[in-house]
Amino acid sequence: MALDELGRLLSAAADACTAYGTIMAHGDDEEGRDRRDTALADAHRALASLKGRLHGQEPDVGAAIGSLVADCQALLDDLMPEA
């Protein structure tokens, strides 16, 4: 169900934000990077899964979830470390 996937995405995105905040507050160390990278990978998997479930939703539901997906994508892009 798309709403279950949305919950998973939001939880993973929150974990990524927390890890990023810890890095910003306490410095960039290997443990912090690992936590951030793991959380970002989880969030990206959840995002991909949710995108796959958007098709076939009622139009209003699909539009609302699609908007949240776009916002989450932008958030994850912002949290990605610069190369």
C-alpha cells in the first residue's frame, strides 16, 4: 500500500536528517557518515518503492502522495554529500 511506503520514506528521511544534524553539530566523522549514508540509502530505496506504487492510485491520492514524493526527493537531494 502506498501509505505504508510513504511512512517508511518519511521515517527514513527523518533518520537521514538526524544523522546529518549530528554531523553538523559534532563534526564529520566516519560513524556519522556511515549513519547518514545508511539512512540516505534506506530513504532512496523507500522513495523508489513508493514511486513504483503511485501508478493505479486514485487521482487525488496520487496527486497528494506525488507532491510529498517530490518534496522528499528534494530533501534527499539536499542531504546528499557533495562529491
